[in-house]
Amino acid sequence: MASLRTFLDSLPEEEILRFKNPMEMDYTPTALALELEKEQKFPMLWFEKPNGFDMPVVANIFAHRDRIARIAGAPDAAGFNQAWLRAENNPIAPRIVDSGPVQEVVFTGDEVDVETLPISRHFQADAGRYIGSGILMCKDPDTGVRNLSFQRLQMKGRDRFGASLHSRGHIWDHLIRSQNKGKNLEVAVVIGAHPAIYLAAAAKVAMEVDELDIAGGLLGKPIDLVKCRTIDMEVPASAEIVIEGELLANATEDEGPYGEYTGYSTYRSTRNIFMVKAVTRRREPIYLDIIPGNSSEHLLLGRCAKEAHVFERLREVVPDVKALNYPKSGTHFHAYISLKKRVEGQARHALMLLFGLDSYLKLAIAVDEDIDIYNEEDILFALATRFQADTDMFVVPKVFCNRLDPSSVEGMSAKLGIDATIPQDFDAERIALPPEALERARLALAELFPEK
């Protein structure tokens, strides 16, 4: 049975940084992950003895592209797109089983106490302790199709959370339709499932698609589900922890601020209330945390599936597009594409399509295929030598955008497209070295610096 544990067991030990002594959980995992990022190090973090809690905490699983690729069944980052698209095109529906480890221990009624979970503060301005790693599972109130998503949850008591929902997301739509029927929306919060389920939950798919089908496609087999104890929902049988409850209809209260993917703390919130009815878990659970803010983990988890999906849609219309990258520096608001340009206007066409496919984007740059779009110095080289501001860029004002952008105005933003591809009449030649000279240099350096 695929689980968080089977994935952790598959990780090479050199990818895990273990902390065996007692450690404070407030701020510490976030501080460690961000300090390691500065050194271009992205290990998974394992805290064996969190202060005040009886279960270990793991974090930073999604901080490296190669590790995410292996979750999807690909050998490295270069193979992720193909693996993801294969899963999208060959989904495998989950199956219901009678029991699973996630219900080895069950708390209901007065026994419920989420304060026993190692829910931590992540940033100094956070309003409290937050679950940022919970997969919220609910059902479409009309069709019954399951929906998986990530929404922040502020712990406010033993059985109560403040919630901020993406106000243009599917779970928000489900809650509004439930409210219109005079009902609360039943929700299960899954903490610690196989990472393939996390990748699927982060994907932007149609409302009629059950993300568990895609997770099954990634794993090549159905996800086993068990029925919840207090609500009409099914959850991964091999999960570590599940919180069952309801998002209340027509009830709000203050929530936030919280450190979001933009790199800013935000008060923007839908101010919803999540009431807990039950907590089920393994006898000895592992708590999975996700480093929030504009960490590599948070941004990569949010964009890897989107990159694959948008790239495929672009290539359907512009087959000469070669690669797509959402750089960490732009959070989710910037993108770079490379293409083999055949005619003038082709790059601009691709950029306009890209803006239409992803409402979050504010800046998109098109470059030639000789430019490495994962190297921002190379992108700047293309801008410096192949781009003229008076002819090679366009602006689309007042376009629907993501409301968490602190510079947006009334939910709108301008879109800037830049064509940094070589003009057809370009007569300069980029400098180069013979391959054999480069190889000689590498061998000579390897002898002088064998440790590298």
C-alpha cells in the first residue's frame, strides 16, 4: 500500500537531514529550510523529537525537482512532464477498502484535541499555529465528485480552525452551493499521505476530475480509501492523520495574517470556520509539514504540475515551444519559454497563449532554444542582446489575476510580454568553444579539484 512511509523508505539517506535531539517546532523547520536554500541545499528534514509532542515531523520533501520527479515515477526532473501527462491521460480510479492504518486510533466528541498535533508557527507575523500541509477533501454537493486542494488552517482551539479558501477555487464553489442549500460543507483534512497524492492535490484540473484518479495514474495503481467515521467522505487508507469536520455555512470570523507564497504576510482571507468532528490517525503517526511562504518546497509543489499542463497546452497550438519554466524568483507570477522561432510574431503568439492559460502570470519572456531558461543569467543575456523595448514587448492592462499579489488592484493586474528571441535579420554570432576544448578543461579541473 503506497504511503508516506513507503516513500520515505525509498529515499537515499544522504537526502535526509535528521535531528535526533529535542527541537522547538515553532519557526525552526522554516528557518532551517530557508537557510539551507541559501547554500543550494534541499534535503528532507526529519525531526525525531519535537518539543512537547509525541510524534516525529518531516518537512521539505518537495524542495527539489529531482525528488518530485521520482514521486511521479520519473528518473529525474527532465522526465517529470512526460510522467505527469501520462498520469493525466491514463487516470486510475481509487477503490474503497474496509479498513486502513489511518483509523487505528479514533477520537470523536470530547476526545478531539488538535492541539496535541505538532502544528507550528512558520513566520513571525503569523496569527497563530497553522496547518499548511493539509489536503482538504470534499465532494461536489451536486455531483459527488471528490475535490482535493490546499487551504491554510489557523488552529483556534481543540476543535476549531479558521480557514482561508481560494475564492476562485473549486472548494469555494462547493461551499457556496452548500450554503445555498442551507448546509455546511463536509471536509476531511489529510496530513501525511503518499507524496503523489500531494502532487495531484496541487494540480489545477477541471471540476469534474477527481485528483485521486491522477494520483493513481502517477503510482500505476488505485489509491485505497476508507470511509470517514463522522462525515460522508473517503480518505487515503494509508494516511498518517485525518481531521474530519465541516466548513460552516454563512459564518465567518477573522483569520490571518499568514506568510503566503508571494513572500509577504497577508490578511486577505475568506474568513471561514472549520469545526472538527473527529481525528483519526495511525498508532504512531508521522506529521508531514510543508515549508510555506516563498520557499522552494511551497513553490515547486504548486507549480510542477502546472508547468507540465501549461507546457502541453502551449505545444498543442505552438509545437515549436521547447521548454517552460516558472522561476522561483517570480513566485507564481513570472514564466520563461524557449522556442525554435520560424517566423516573426510566433513568440508573441506563444506569450499571449501563455497569459490566457495561467491567470497568475504577470511577466512572460520568450527566448530562443539556445538560452537555458533555468539560468536567469542566460535570460538576462538574451534581454541585453536580443531585445529592444520599443518593438519587442507588449502590455495588456487590467486583467484578472491572483488576489494574493500585493500589487494587484481590485483583483486585476497588467500582463507584460517580452520577446527576447533573435530577429530574423540578426547577423551576430554567439561566441563558442570547441567541445573537445571544454572537455580538456573539465578533465584538468577535475585533477586539480577532485573533491568537486
